[in-house]
Amino acid sequence: MVIPKVVEQLPAVTKACLRYTPDALIAASMSAAMNQILRHELRRGEFAFLQHRWVRVQVTDLDFSFYVSVAADEARPRLQVSVREQAADVTMRGEMPSLLLMISNKVDPDTLFFRRKLLIAGDTELGLQIKNLLDTIELKERLPGFLYRLSDQVAEQILTQQSLTGVN
């Protein structure tokens, strides 16, 4: 089956892609994707609490961090992503499989936090605001069907591998 091989190779392939892709392209791509997926919440001002604040997302097994904030343009609020170091108010840290499980709603952030698979440092109140807002978003409604199905299959395979190896 293809999915187990994809999951097995995903961290190495992703790490290589991140290494050789220009920072500006990574930031622009992530920003465009996040703004598209979260456009409804942005329009309703639900991310306003992130203006002038930075969230660092650290993917430890990829040696990769990115920073997210809300641009101060009130006419058209949008998320801005930077891969250059910013003064982060809060840092959310985890390995790629755990973060994928969280994003795909296969495992809730609280479970990952209590299993020490998701670490939050800095302004924990800000981290909780972000977590609570993201908990309300269903990717199935936001992603193109094929992309949602692929992400769902990858997340299911991660869960299967973790249960076979006894990793929680």
C-alpha cells in the first residue's frame, strides 16, 4: 500500500524540501494556504488577538520553525508567516506526526499536551486561545476533497503505526 510508505518517508522528504526551498517561497506558500483555509475566521475578526503578537510553531523532528501573526491591516485581515526568527509570545512545539494528528482532528491538542507530544511555552493563555479557535475548524469543510482524503489517510496510518509500536 502506498500510504504506509508515504508516512514512513514523509519526515525525511519534508526536511529535504524545507532545506532546499527558499525561505520566501516557504513563507508565501504557507501564508497563502493558511489565509485561504482560515478566511472565514479572519473576516469575522476571530484572529484579531494575534495582531502585534507572534506564535512560533516548532516542528522538532524537521528542525523547522515558522512564526505566525496577523497583519495590522484592518481592511483585510490576514495571517502573515515568517520563517525568519521573530520575538515569539508563545511557542508550540511538537514532532510532525503529532502536529498532523492534531491538525487532522484525529487527536485533540489536550491529549497531545498531557502526553508531552505538544509543548507550549511562553504566554500559555495566548496558546490556549489559539488552540480553542483551531479546535472549532473542520478541515473536511475547508480542503479540496482529494487533499482532505490524503491527509486523513496519512493521519490514520500514523495512528496505526503508533498503536503497533506502542507509542502514544
